[in-house]
Amino acid sequence: MIQPPLPHNEKKRLKSLRDLLILDTPPEERFDRLSAFAAKEFDVPMALVSLVDQDRQWFKSNFGVEASETPRDVSFCGHAVAQSTPLVVPDALADPRFADNPLVIGKPFVRFYAGAGLRLPYGQVVGTLCVMDRRPRAFDRLDVAVLCGLRDLVVEELFRREEALS
């Protein structure tokens, strides 16, 4: 397993995440609707709105996943926030970054992952909208475009929430 790298702007990224005042807040239907829609759209059993904090990834919405957070050092989303494009892992057992990951060889048995970074207007990527399956699968450019469109809706909701708190 290869631990996720830290983004070059990690300090600013964490500050932006914390400024949203969303970590450890109760579930909200508008985020749950988006993750449920993503799961249905891609016919996968799991979808998350995941926020990547300093040592953990915390799930604002978790469709089909029992946990509310996992350690950052084993997270797929930690890898996704460190790159500028969506992360697609067709078969985690065939990818050296994830082949012996506890989330792959144990519950929830992730084999496929696709995550689009939640990029804030000022550039920091604070988390992902991701979809996962327990079997390998293909994900084409149209699928990536649809996932990115749904991701944009999640970002809009993050700011709608922030505005309501102001």
C-alpha cells in the first residue's frame, strides 16, 4: 500500500476545509440525496461525500458504507485530493497503491473507485464525491464527466451551507 501524498497547498487546504464549519456536523438530506443519486447513476453499492481532514477522511454523506470516517493514510480520497484530475481505479487489487489496503482486503472490500475532487473556487480541494464497487469495472470519459457534474453540485451545496451560517 502506498500512503496518499500531501497536496502542495496542504496548510491552505486544511484551513479552507475548517473554514467551511462542516466537519462532524449531522447528516443533511441534500448531501445524502447527491450521494444516493451518484450510487444509482453508476449502479454501484457505495458513494460518499468525503472530506479529507489532517488525519482522517470524514463522510458528510455515506451511501452504502457503515463507517463515518476512516484514517487518511488508507484512504482513496487522500490520493484524489492530491491530484488535479479525478482519480479512477478500475481494479484496486491490480493497483500497487491499493492492493494490500485494509479497505480493499477487508470491509468494505473496495475493488473499484472513482473520485472527483471537491475544488473550492479559490483552488483548494477539500474532499471528494466518490463512487465505489466491490468488483472491478470500467469508467469512461462520459462517466467521469457525469461524476464531475455531480461533484459540482456538492460544491454548490457546501457554499449554500456556508452562506446560511453567515
